Amino acid sequence: MPYKKIIAVGLVASLAFAGIYFGVRYFLVKRNLTSLATDPAVILSAQRQTLRVTVQKMTLTDADLDDLSDSDEKKYGTDLNKADSDDDGLNDHDEVMIFKTDPLQADTYAVGHSDSWGVAHGVILKDGKIDKSKFK
Ligand SMILES: [Ca+2]
Ligand SMILES: [Ca+2]
């Protein structure tokens, strides 16, 4: 019966086509070629992976996310796992880079108040300047 052969060949050809289609699609998704993928779930998954890698890189270079890199933390002797090493209310980055206060001394100028109090009350200014007239 020739029509049985035609149906059998058609069935085999369909299975082969489906196999190739899903095989190529799996390969593209597996290799993260999202520009070729049109499935929104695949694209979202790739974006999440990119975000995960970005956050991982950030935490590898700044473990406590205080904006002072781990290598700078080692340079200044601050705690790279604690954003505010001396618990004075100013994070390590702001002490080192903005106010030039000591990130390991809660009261850099020994005035009886924390460095964050000094900043909040206008005593400690940027770039290591202080205004003693505002100290009470
Ligand atoms: Ca720190
Ligand atoms: Ca300090």
C-alpha cells in the first residue's frame, strides 16, 4: 500500500524536523544566545543571570558595599566586611574619601562626639576641614 509508505515517510520527516528544531533551540538557549531567542522567559532568565553576575562582581570587590573597595579597605586598615568600621555613623567610604576623618576612630578630633555628629552639626566639613565655631 503506497499511502502507508507516504504516511510513514511523512511521520519520520516530521519527527526529524521537530528533533532538529528543538535541538537547535536547546543549543541556542544553552549557549545563552538570547539575541536569537524570542521566548520572553528565556530572555528574562538571561537578564537575571547577567544581574546575578554583576552583583557577584560588585560583592567580590566591595564585600560590605560601603563604596570603598576591598583593596582600599586593606590599605586603610578598615573592616572589609563592615560598612562602618568604627561605628560612628559614617561609613568607611565617606570618612576616607569625603570628610578625611579617621575610619578607625569614632571621634577623630577628640571633641566628645562621634564623627557623624560632627558632620550633622556642621563641625566636620568635607576634605578634612573643621569649623570649631560650631562646636558646643
Ligand atoms: Ca568597610
Ligand atoms: Ca571615624
